[in-house]
Amino acid sequence: MLPGGRLLRHAGFRNLFWGQVVSQLGDAFYFLVFMFAIDRETKSPLFVGIVMAAQALPYLLLAPAAGVAADRFDRRRILFGLDMAAAALMGGLAVAMALGFAPAPIFLACFAFVLACLNVFFAPARSAAIPRLVPAEEFQEAQGLLLATQQLTMLVGVGLSAGVLGVVERVSGSNFLLYAVVINALSFGVSSMFLSRLPSIVPERESHEEKPKFIEGWQAIQADPFMRIGLPMLTLMNLVFAGFYPVYLETNRSWFGGQFYTVAIIEFAFFGMSMLCSLWVAKRAVQRVGLAFVVGLAGTGLSVAAMAGGQIYLVYVLLNVVCGLFLPWVTIPINTYIGLAFPDAVRGRVAAVLGATQVGIQPLGMLGVSAVLAAVGLQNVYLVIGLVCAIPALLMLLSGPFRASRMPTPAQDALNAPQSEA
């Protein structure tokens, strides 16, 4: 049985899990090809940053509405409907391309923006649904399994795109992107079939309560000693790492020859180690959540700073392995903390605040890092990204309340109990 596989005995979580596996595999297959195609057509790190900014901007614009929707409407209906809409969008683009439509880079940027608008509403509904599908004492393991699976699907998608679409690119460059679009459209359709089997996940609110307000999610975070400091640090991390992918592509082109397989191996090294570490962290009883956060964030930043000396390909790949070792110590403990520390009635809005501050800030980071890259050069931009992340993380140790923050004790109750078994 795969690590964490016992969680799949809960029917609701099992359907969410397999739906996400299929959808994320299609996304992984599509994303690297999509960004590589943009980079190939424009040969501009700045335009790559603009496209990635277009994918992040909806999180800033629509997060309030998405958080309120996740805490007001049946989360199952939200998840199912959004995957159906994404399947229709991708399928429409595939048909148009098969009929001869050749999308310009600016069209692809606009398409990425529209698709991201759907994901803005999907993410908080999914985050708020998970604690209702597994027992509280298994919640950290569920977070680790989902993160590790996401990374595994990225590895498989990167491997397939490098092996299969790499051949397609050489034989028929015009179909390079089309096949990725078709596969992603099919993955959304299959995912929606699994999500249709979820139980109803209606937010737990008192009937006399007013309609949920987005500001209540922000207020809940500010009242929590750990999240009050952790949220700004997460925002800073996402700000400086937002432009990392254009730096990846520029590194691949300038240092390693610009081939598709070289950047695919780099991605494989990072996500492979991150996946293995995620499964290990998920099994640990992380109590000192503040310390885990600092170790993960500082280690990630210092690993990136060291990439300034990674002009040798093997060294650069190994540094990506080290980076993948640290990142799960940031993501798994804090996501577990959020699921245990906040009540069901406000979880969607808390997740939306995180989406707005982590993903919504990325357009500024993407454009900023691209500008820094142009100003200081490829080698120095790694030092800037890494140290801006690592130094503030270490300074968090000066805060006694943050340093002493502990994981909430899981309490088994009706909200945390799985809603259906099989």
C-alpha cells in the first residue's frame, strides 16, 4: 500500500484524492510544455513573467468572492462545477487548434488568466473540504499525502512531457502544444467524475448567522499568534519565489544549452526529493510548528542562494534536490495547523486570504524578479532571492510567541469525522 494509503478507506477523501491525481497529472503534463512554448516563441524572460503574472492576478482580484462562496455554498458543487468548466475551456481550445487556430503568446496569456479565475474558486473550497473528509488525527497525514501526490504527478507529467512531447516537438513542432491541451482537457473531465461522487459538504454555519464576510477570515488569522507572523513570511516567500520559473528557464538557456530535457531533469530533481520528504514529514508528530516553519523556510532560501555557484549542471541539479528537502517543512505543518486551528465556518475564507496573499502577490514578484534578473544578472539574482527569504526567516526566532507555537491538538468531532465510508 502506498504511504498514507489507509486514508483511502474514507470514501469522500478517496474520490477527492483520485480526482486530484488525474487533474494534477494533466496540469503537470500541460504546464511545463505551455511555459516552454511561450519561452520558445518570445525568447523573453519578461514575457514569461507576464504570462505567469496573468495566472496569479485572479487570486488577488477574486479571492474575497471565492472565500465567501466556499463558506456559503456546498463545496462539493463548487469543486465539481469548476472542473467541468475547465474541461470545457481546454476542450474548446483543443478543437480550435485542431482546426488550424495558432494561438499567439498574448492569447495564451489571456487564456491562462481565464483558467486561473476558475482555480481561485476551486482552491479554498478544496482546502475547506479536506478536514470534513478525514478524522482530525489523520489530517497531517492527509496533507502530506496530497502534497507528495501532487509532486509525484508533477514528476510523471514532466517525464511524459519530456519523453513523449519532446519527440513530438522534433517531428511536428506545430502539434507540441495541442497534445498537451487535449490531455489536460481529458484530465479535467475525468476529475469531475470523481468529484461528482463526493458527499455534500455544506459549511457548518448557524441558521441565524448573517452571510459570511471575507473580512472574518482576515480577522481570524490576525487573532492567531502563529499565523499573525507566519502569514507575512509566507507572503514574502511567495513574493521572492514568484519569478523563479523565468529564472529557471533563463538558467537553462544561458548555462545548460536550453534543451527541454535539461530543464525537465532539474524539475524532476526538485519534485522528486520534495515528494519523498513530504511523505516523511507527514508521518512526524510535528509539535513545534514555529520552529519547523523557520527550518523549512531558511533552508529553502539558503539552498537557492547557493545556486549562484551552480554553473556546473550536476551541482545545480543537486542544489535543487537540497531545496526539495526543506520545502515540505514549510507547507505541511502550516497547512495542518490551518485545518486544525480554524473552525469549519471560516476555513474557506482563511484559505482565500492565504491564496490572495500568497498567489495574488505573485504578479508583483514575477515582474520584480524579472527586472532584478535584467539588472544584476543571472548569478546574483539567486543570491537576492535566497537571502531575502532566509534572513527574515531566521529573524523570526527572535519572537517568543512564534518560536513557542505548537500544533493544535486534534479533537475528533462531527466536523472532522469522514462523511462516508466504504
